[in-house]
Amino acid sequence: MSFTLQQIQTLDALIKQGSIQAAARTLNKTHPSVIAVLNKLESTLNITLFDRSGYRLALTEEGAAFYKHSQRLLNEVASLEEQAEHLSKGEEAELNIVIGDLTPIPEAMQILREFAQQYPSTRLNFLFENLNGPNEQLFHGNADLIIHHIDQADPRYEYQPFCNVRVIPVASPHFFKIPLNEETKYTDLEGHTQCVIRDTSVIEEKQNYFIIKDSPQMTVGDQRTKKEIIIQSMAWGHMPLFLIADELQRGELISIQNQHMQGRIIDIVVARLNEEHKGIMADRLWNLFTATIGK
């Protein structure tokens, strides 16, 4: 059994237009040629598609079932044609986006969702990396764009601001067995287990922030796991404020920042390589971030 796309399109035109004459006009074919195509389709399928007992052709039960399934094929063909047109214009089929461990994901996804809705033919691939991981992915050609913190003096980047994230030291209210006050220093916390994020970079120099040397450490792969470990009084550590605001309010976590332990404000940016050639879709995504952030 081997039917053709032309036969399916002719059947579709007949059903949607309501008559052979109207279908012939839509397809720019003659009345007899449309009948011939439909007869050939029935012969190929070895089923009766139409009830010809009335004034107009009507689908039989088998014909209706076949027509229903044929819509999937026509939708796939339309999608394929759209993708071919997309590629013929030099538009990338996919973009790789790397999101860093301190990036507020809901805010980033709002813009990325808008892009996906505007340009459904370009697939977005998401990677989630820690510390120097996003930068390494960008420099080694595995990312079209990263949303992370960077060395803004590095000329390899082209970037635009995204948001600021405050990172503060926190602990469970039951974790420390020593009194904490405004004079507490990081050195006073030696001997207490510290939870730290694992740097996902492989080649680039590993980055460490707020690490107290010679203190026991517990290493995790993401901020949400880190938060849970701290809540469970297994360690203390630095967390982005946006991720723990509710826990601080409920008293599940306490801030231990003071004049000696200030934490840090991190500038999160949208960054790409500072080079002349930019893909069409990568440029559109970049411009969408520019327009949205600038509002």
C-alpha cells in the first residue's frame, strides 16, 4: 500500500471545501482529475472512502476514520515546510542557553518563553551550570548565550545587565553551638561544616567563593539541595536571598551576616561572545532580552 501526499491533500480539499468543484478550484485542477485522484486513493487503500448514494459525496465510517488520521500527516507536512523555510533563511534550528546557579530562573524563563512562542521553529536547549561552568560552556562554543555572572573586564564577553542577586550567609537557628553577634568573624566558624556548590567547569580554573579553609565541607550540585541541607542543620552556607526569603520569614533559616560577614551582591548578566558573526535567531533572542530588561 502506497498512497501519495497529493492524494491526501486532494481528500482534505474535498472535505474542507464541501464539493469536488470547489476542491478543484482550490487545487487549481480540473473536475475529472480530482475524481481520478480520489478513485486512485480508494483503490490504493482498498477501502470505500465515500458514500455516493446521495447528491453530495459523504465520508463512510472507514473514510472518516482515515481522514481523521490523515490530519496528523498534513500537520507534520506543514511543520516540515515551515522548518525548511526557517532553515532556508539561515535561521538556526536550535540555540543553547546556559543558566547559572545564582540566576533567578522564573524571571529568565519569562523572556525565554516569549521567544519560544514567537519562534517555535527554533528549539531552545537549556543547560544549568555552577560557578565557572557557564563561562566555560560559552568559551568552548557550547552555548549561544549565558545568564550568569562574569568578569565584566574580560573583552571576550558582550553583555547586558539582567539583575542583581544578594548572597548572604545563613544557617538553621539550631546549627551553631557558639553565640553569634555583630563581632562574629568567618574565622570563628572554623570547625563548623560548610555547604558549598560544586564548580561544574572542567577545563577553566575552578572558582571558590566564601570558602573557609581547613573547615569541614559538604559539596552539592545545586542551590536548592544546598538550601535543604542548611535547613536540616547539616551545614551552614551562603545562599541567594531570593531563594530563601520565605524560609527566613518563617524562621527556618537565620541570617548570620554582620559587619564582618557581609555576603555579596552579584551582578547577573546576559552574555555572549564578543565576535562579529551572530546567528539570526541568537540575535533575536539577544534583542528580546534588551527590549524586555529595558522596560
